[in-house]
Amino acid sequence: MPAAHINRRTVLLGAGAITLAVACSTERSATDTVRTTYGPVRGKRRDTGIAFLGVPFARPPVGALRFAAPAPPAPWTETLDCTAYGPTAQRKTMGEVTTIPEPSIPGDAILSVNVFTPDPAARGLPVLVWIHGGGFVAGSPASPWYDGAAFNRDGVVLVSVGYRLGIDGFLHMEGAPDNRAVLDWVAALQWVRDNIASFGGDPGKVTVAGQSAGGGAVWALMATPSARGLFRAGICASGAVAQPNDRAAGLAVADLFTRRTGVPATAAALRALPEHTVLEMQDALQAPGPGSETVPMLGLAPFADGTLIPEATPALLKNGAGGGIPLLLGFTRHEFNMAATMLAQNPGAAAAGPIAQAGQGVDMNAYRAAYPGADATELAGQAISDTIIRGPSYQVAEARARLDQPTWLYEFVWTSTAPSFNGMAAHCLDLPFAFDLLHAPGVTEAEGTAAPQALADAMHTAWVGFVKDAVPGTNWPRYTPDTRQTMIWSNESRIESDPFAAQRPIWT
């Protein structure tokens, strides 16, 4: 197939103009065209359907729009070639090496969606809207691990979302709406509501899903009144559900930003600063400091602003965020245990530092009782994993079950054979199984060469079933206070009753 070339198009945006870099295929016969509410778009035909990449759902957040609520795209009449991923909000990855391949693509038009459809001419297909992870400061919707091929094969439309990150998305600042990234998620879901039928999807059968920070996004959206009615079910994989933070935490991060950078946390002060300067300030904000001078690992994250998000997670657990919205959630066995291993091997390991802080101050005697036979490094790693992901997710399942809200819980315990993962079921390793993409780039490096296709078949089937019918299958019962039945994903997956009885005292 001929190589793609770049066509630069200037789009008028009110007070000025933005030049968008649009990838153009030189082979027109391999594409199909769909009309959105803003203009026609051309996608690229693939074996499993058609991919429409980098479709704008809002104007580029630059200039006067940099810290504003997302604005609708300027309509266009000429067909927009959407055959290559658009720009990403991520300008640099969280580390030199990340488990998930996360491309950073330059450009301003970061508020876009990637739509993978089996057939735009279809009618009423269920829809999975995917929100990527990355600690709310990184991550990329252009990852090959988020490709919709297997979902298309099984009759599901997949939409992945680009959104503002870090300071641009989450820092409280005077003169700007709070939780701008959450506004981006809502705007993307509104775009899906208004446009997905043109891609073969049913706007009444939308499931919103995400992993890590993306799972936290799902939980935050369940607490966002303006998102109600935009999706009917949620999937929260290893989600950052300790967020939304409370309002005091959001204000404290803004105050620390000003003290560390000398720049007031206002839209007026930050809007004119170059992007690289703001990223340097973000690094300064997140650098370690003494005591309360250190921002929590997920300090730049959704918080209860009292308007868009009325309540923080403790209140949501009590009051039942999402009401009757079905929720499938879970975690891996060793989420962040590698951080403790890195610190044990290299006490000065910078990459492990921010994560390892989360495990400080726990009762290690309680962990010895909960994880008998584990050595000191394993216990430290489990404390980190349980504090950040596993314990909060369990609390969500317990709280929803007490309120009789439809909930399904899982634990992913299959362990990688890749040398770098040291026999762990680590954070992110469940995604290639859920997406049925064991041959995607980077999977072998993370999973090893023995990743079982049967496990991918089972996990992916459960996700497809949940997206189609809001239940993951007849062999996976709801999580209830009486039996606490949980799916254990492994070489021989099974349902276990109350598998976390030993951990419950420290998790709740």
C-alpha cells in the first residue's frame, strides 16, 4: 500500500486560524466515507472493518481555548481524511520504557476520537468507548493495544478518546473551569451520542471503559450528573477509583504549584506560556518534597469541584455513584509490586519512588497475616498495589453490592513469563487479553512467549458480552454481599466465593 503523506489544512476558529496536520492516504479505493454532524470523514478499510482515526469532537484547545471547556469543532465541507492517528495530548511518556506502547504524536488537534467499526452501514451495534490510562498525566489513544480489530470482528464498535492531561486537564486555576479533562470525556460521549449511528453503532448501547487512570475516568463519569444518559454500563480495569479527590486536595495542589513555580495558578498567567514551559512546571510540581510538600501520585486528577463532580470518592461509596448502572471492575494480582522490587534492587530508583510512596505507613503486621509466606519485598509490593488499586476497587465492589447495584468483580492472576516482569501479574498485563490482541506490538515483551490464547478468548468474550448485554455471561454471577463471587482469570479461570477474606480487614 502506498505510504501516507501529510496534507495541511487551515481551519478558521473564530478569532484566528489553526493549521491541522491531516494524514492522507494516497490509495482512495481502500477508504470509506461517513458524514458526521460537523462534516464528512474518510476512513481506512481493514480486514475487520473500517477505522476512522483522529476524528475531531472539539476544537484544538489552544489560544483562548487552552484552558476553556471543549468547544464544538468548526464545521467543514471537504471530506476529512481520517486514515492515521491524530495528535496526542501526551508529549512525553511517563518513563523511558512503558508496558503499553504509547505513541506521542505532535499537533494541536488532540481532542479527537478513533472509531473502529465493522460496517458503517450496520444498524444498532453496541459501542465500547475506551479512555486510556497514564496516571492522568500521560498515555495515548493511539496505542496498538487499543486497536478495535477483535471487537469489530465480534460486532462491537470501539471508540478511543483523546483528552487533555496533567496541568491542562486537571489543575485548579482561577479563570478556567475545573476538571477540564472530565469535560473532554463528556464532550466525547456527547459526540458518540450524536454521531455513532452513522458508524453503525447504537447510541443507546454505549459502555464506557478504561484502565488505570482510564478506569478512574469511568468512576468519575459515574459521579458526573452531566454524563448521565450518555452510557449504560461501565468497565473499570485496575481503576484509579480513589479519585475523584476532594475539593481541598484540588486546591492544595494548585497552591503548591504556585509556591513551587512562582507562577499563580490562573488561566491568565498560564495561557501564554509555551507548552514545554508548562510541562517543566508540571515536573517541578510532581517532584518529591518533604511531608505535605509532595503532591500525591495522582494529585493531578479528577476532584470534587462541587459542580461538575459534586462528591469525592468517600461520599460516592456511601451514596452509590452511578445508581443502577452496571459496572464490571477488577485488578491484577501484583499491580505495582515491581516498584518494591526495583527499590530493593536499587534504593534510589527514581521510577519507583512516586508509586512506592503510596505504600508507606501501612500496618505490615496486617499484611503478613493477609499474605502469609510472602517475604519483605513481596509484602511491600503488595502494600503498594493494594493501597493504589486493589483495596479501593474492592471498596467500590463492596459498597455497590450493599446497595444492590449490578456489579461484577474479577482478579487477573496469570503471570508473565517475560524476564522484566519476574513472574508477576502486573499492572496493564490484562489488556491484551481483554482486547484479544496477543500479537500486537509490545505484547511479547510484556507477556512473554507463552501468553495463552484460551485466556484471551475467555476474557474478550466476557467483555463483548458485557458491552452487548450489560452482563458478562451466565457463568459469571454478580458480586453480592452474601457470596462475594469473583472471577479469577488464569490459565484455568474460575469463580471463587469471597477470595479476599484475608485482605478485607486491611482493605475496608
